[in-house]
Amino acid sequence: MFIHIGDDHVIQSKDVVAIIDNSLVASSSIIEEMLFNQRKNRQVVETDDYEAKSIVITNDVIYFSPLSVFTLKKRANMMSTLNKLEDFSEETEE
């Protein structure tokens, strides 16, 4: 399934490694170093119009998202719930 993470970016949910609150970046030298290295490799997509609230780390790219971690979690869980629903679309009405 896919998750819309804001700024017209849609990613596959299976590629998501982590979703981190952007306010935690300054408190972690490891995350800062990872972002620095990924920026050098042009593997970071930053938000243009809004301040980033979260960072979505995928297998290949790091995205800065204007959506909160909570919102992204709800969207991911919604997709998971939809996948579990039974498909009744092929049943015919009598």
C-alpha cells in the first residue's frame, strides 16, 4: 500500500524504515550525521513550503514531511486496516 506523506509525495508503506519527530534531530548526533551523509548523496527530499514536523526514513531516501508523526501513523494504520477488510465487490445483488 501507499502512504501520502505530504508535499505531493506518496511512498510505499513497505519501504518505510522509521518515522521520527523532527524535533529529535537536534538532540541526536547520530541522526544529524545520517542526514548530513544522505544530503551529500542527494538522498534527502526536504519540504518546500512548510516547516517539517517529521522525518520519514525509507530504504533509499529520507523525506521531510509537514505532517506529524501521529498523522502519518494513523495513515499507515488506516491502510493496514483496509488491507484486512474482506472484498465483497464481486458479490451480486439478488
